[in-house]
Amino acid sequence: MTCKRCPHPTAPAWSAWPNWEGRTPLDMLYYVQRDGFEECEECIQASMLADQDIAQGRVIPHDEVMEEARRMVEFYASRASNAK
């Protein structure tokens, strides 16, 4: 399940989303009324699945991702400069 809003953290209301852990249904009512029940449920489910992936080690650490990105940029940048 993917959330329509989660992959796009720059979506207008994303920064206003609360940390829902420990929140009561009444606390969440504002967000449900603003964004709709299905949207809220999808985001919560996607977040819970992501938390499970992190807990079970099914993620790549940020440092490794950034190092690979740097290597790719350097590789393609050197190819582009050699082609000139």
C-alpha cells in the first residue's frame, strides 16, 4: 500500500501532519476532516509498514545511499567531460 501524500513530503499539508503515535481519535479528527479518512488511513498504514521495514533491517542506510549517489554523479560527470 502506498500513500498518495507520503512519497511527496513537499505536499502542502504534509508538514502539518502530527506524529500520530499516542494520539487519540479526537486528536486526529482535525486531520481526518481536512484530508479525508481514506487519505489519513493510507498514510498511517504506509508509515506503519515503513516502521516495520526499519525495525527488521530492510532498509539501506542513508550514508550508503548518498555514497552510491556520489559515485554515480562522478562517473557520469567524468563521462560527459571526456566526451567533449
